[in-house]
Amino acid sequence: MKTIKSLLSVLMLFGLSIPPLAEAQSAERKKDDSVAYCHLKFPAIREDTLYSDRPVLKDPRDGDIIDFYGPCDYDPLGKEAVLQQRTDLVRERNHLEDNR
């Protein structure tokens, strides 16, 4: 019981510093809201180049198009895109093997 009273006393004592903290968090949110997001469409990476040092996008006429909503500076051949498509490929192959 003493611990709870002590904790409440400390919270009330330092309660004056909570509003500035809340203002700082809202400023961060505003900063995040100012990031530009775009709707991008681009071809997937060719599977035969997915594990190479230089991945290559598929021909857009193949119809394997990724519909992406995120940062405007997103690189469809960047590390993040390669890792995501590798994960998707492994998941797809495992799903096919499980259904045999």
C-alpha cells in the first residue's frame, strides 16, 4: 500500500511535465504526417534474378504488377522490396508443397 501511495505522489509531483511530453509526441506525429505517400504500380522482380546481386524487374506486359502504397521514394529493386518478394516466393512454394 505504501508503494502505491509513493507512486501516486511521484506521479502527481511530476504531473506538470506530462503536458510538454504530450506536445512533443504530437509534434512527432505532425512530422510523420508530412511524409509524402504515393500510390505506385511497378512490375515484380524476375524470380531468376531475385537472389542475385542485380535483381531485374519483369516485363510489365507479363501482368505481374505490384500495387504499392507507401513512401514516394520507394525503390522497387531496393533491399526491402527484394526481401519482401523473396518471402512471398518461399511462402508460395511452401503452400504448393503442402497441397500435394
